[in-house]
Amino acid sequence: MRSTESRVEDGLRRAQTESGAVSRPERERQEEMGNIFSAPHHANTNPPASRRSVGNVIEMTPAGSMTSAAPLRTSKEEEQHEYLGTGGSKKRRFFKSGGNNASAGMIPQEPEDSGKDKPAFTAVGQLRATLLNSWINVLLVMVPVGIAVHHAHIDPIAIFVINFIAIIPLAAMLSYATEEIALRTGETMGGLLNATFGNAVELIVSLLALFKHEIVIVQTSLIGSILSNLLLVLGMAFFLGGINRLEQNFNVTVAQTASSLLTLAVGSLIIPTAFHAWSNAGEAGIAPLSRGTSLILLFVYASYLFFQLKSHTEIYNKPSEKVEKRRGRVGTGDATVGIAQIGAGISATMGGDNAQRVPMAIPDENEEPQLTIWVALFTLAVSTALVALCAEAMVGSIDAITTRGHISETFVGLILIPIVGNAAEHATAITVAIKDKMDLSIGVAVGSSMQIALLVIPLIVVIGWIAGIDEMTLYFDGFQIAVLFVSVLLVNYLIQDGKSNWLEGVLLMILFLIISVAAWFYPAKSEPNAP
């Protein structure tokens, strides 16, 4: 500052010497210029201390330019420079200058990955992550108990209840392993894997009941699985995911494609029922019609897999659109951060080149895998095997529940068994919906229902055909077809706009509750194909 003033005074002296005389107006102009370039009385001093508590403090340098000082930590520290990922690894954002001085644009960027911060997978750490990832895993103690009481042939009702409870933590562990795999394969493949392994319970239960010729249990459990996924699982995902958000978004093209295929599958069940009601052929034409339709449905499912994983992967690999959570009330920390943002905007306007500085955005949640891919696959396989053992024990005690407990087979198959069988999808869909990953949530709930309708049901019919069990056809009870049609109709209507909210979740859960009450009072009947 002083050197600039000296240069100005020297220039004025040279001008006076060359001209020989200075007019009065010229002298006044020179004095005015000298006052402009003179340093203020508080130059080279620091501003008085302030007790303001803000996230970012703007300070004056001796040159008079404004720069951003180091940010003070506030109660919202996790939303600024430092944040934690789900995997527990710490992330930081830094400002990097685009030039050699403070006037260059400042942009936030992630630190370069030197390879030192990558998570180190240890056997103890992965075992702890697998067993302690959820409080519900305390119920894992019921797994050996359920298998033991089954082989000890004690009270069948106790066997049913214990194994019913044991499947719940196993399904949660299966869900955790699937989500670990989805972190590496993407939401599309992750949803497909979860739907496939989640439906392993339904497939095992259906096969066990099929070879025992319990056709009512087979059909009601399969229809109930579709209803549970569409109404209970998807409803709770919409409700819990949208309770703190105005609405949630998902890929409407993917959702409508799945719902269209599901409508086709429902039509394939309505047609044999209508054929049986109005055709003169009666029972004679039901079996060949069902077997031919089942083969067509298997071809449709194979075409869908090719569409999803090969020809139109771009549609399914679009990232989910995130929606920020709503906040009930503005706290003190929020107000101070807002004041700091206003002050930063004013300083950018006054500071010239500082206007190029961009504010640091709140980082998105970055999940890190906690298991290696092989440990995740091993956990998935072990969980599925244990689920199969507990499901076998549970199915073997269904007769005691229906006879001694005075509960109809329709209620057991339509409501109870699907709740346990869909525990994996239930846990995954709700967890990812709370994290605002609605594409994965839709893929798990609707995709699982579609897989039951297009793969499991026709596959069971074909297996029954091969095994000589002619009673297993696509002719289902009229009550089951009616509630399935209404459920698919409601789901198609709710997902057509690509948005969801908590009220839509309530509507789906209410419909499931109404169907549950109706199934409780629905009289037990023999197989619909029985003469």
C-alpha cells in the first residue's frame, strides 16, 4: 500500500517539475488522489473479536481483500467437510484451487485415492459384520433349536412356531448378503439376485407340499407370496421411505414394464379359471391348457431376463433420483449455516474474483462393502440352505396347525407362510427404501411377485406334470384370483406416475389387511381340481 502511494507522489512531482507551475484546480485534483490512495487509520490491524458462531467466517486481509477462513465446527459437522459412509470409512472433501492465487475458482473435490484408505477385509471383521449387522440376528439362536425340535418329533405346533421365528433372522442375513453383492453389481442385478434367492423359500415350500399332494397349500402360498410382496412389502417400503420425504421417485419405465408382465401372468391364471367355469370340456381340458400356458410363461420370463440384462440394460442402470429428507423444525445449527451462506454470497459479490468460488455441497451417502464377494456369496448360500431346513420343518407341521388350531389352510397358505417366505424381500425393500433407493425397492417387491407369477408357478406346474401329479394346474380358486386381480390393479395405478408417498403405502397395507380378514373367515375347501 505504501509503495503505491510513493509512486503516485513521485509521478506528481515529476509532472510539477516538467510543467513548471501547477494550477490550483490541478493541485486540488492531486491532493484528492493522494487522499484516495492513502491507507486508512486501521490498516495492518485485525478486526475485533466476535462471538458469532457460524459455519464459515469471512475475514479481512491487510490488503483489503476477503478470503474464506478455516470453517468453525458446528453441530452439523457431518454435513460439511467430514462425513461417514455406511461402511464406517471416513470421507473428506477438500477445496482445490484452479489457479495460483485466491482469485481462481475453488471447487470441492474428493481426495485422490492413494489406496491406503481402502477397507481391509479381515476374517474377524467380516464375521462381526455378518452376525452383528442387525439386532434381529439375536433370533439366530432359534435356528438350531428349530431343527432340533423337528428331528426330536415333539409338539408339531411348537415346531411350527419355532421354525417360523427362525426363518426371520435367516431371511435378514440373506438380505444383508444380497445387498453386499448389489454394491458391486448395481441395483438391477442386486434386485434380481434378491428376488431369486428370496423366492427360494416359496419354491422349497411349494415343492415339499406338492409331493405331499397338498395342492391347496401350494396354490395359496404362491398366490399369497404375490399378494404379500405387492401389498405388504411394497406398502411398507412406500410408507417408511416416504414418511420423512415429500415424495420418492423411481424409474417409471422399469416399474410399468414389471407391472405389465405381472398383469399378463394374472391373465394366465384367470383364463383357466374362466375355461373351467364356462367350457363344456370341464376338467379334461384344464391340464393341457395349464401345461401349454406354463411353457409360454417360462419363455416370457426368459425374454424378460434378456430384455433386462442384455438388450435394454441402459434403462435399468439409470441411477435412482434422490429426494432430500424433510426436517420437522429449523434448529439453531441450521440457522447459523444459513446465515453463513448469506454472508458468503455477500462477500462473493463484494470480492470480485471471489465470486468464482462455489459452495461446497453436502455429500451423498457413500456405502463401502463390508464383505468380500466370496464371503457374501458364501453367506448367501448358507442362509438359503438353513432357510430350506427350517421351511421343511415348518411345512411338516402345517396339518397340526390346521386341525388343532382351527385355522383354515387358505389362511395359512395365503397369509402366514408368505410372511415368512417374503421376510428377505421385506427386509431388503424396506431398508433400501429408507435409503431412498426406490429402484432397488421396486425391483425387489414387484420383481419378486413377477418372478413368482412367471417362473415359480409355471415351473411347479411343469414339475407336477413330470411327476404325474395332474391336480397341479393353473386353475385356482375364484377367491384367490379375485383378490390377486384387485391387488395388481391397485399397484399398477399407484406406480404409473413414477412417484410414491407414505399415503400410497397405507393404501396397499390396508388392502392386505382386508384380504387377511377375508382369508381368516374363508371356509376351508378341498383342492379346486378335485373331482
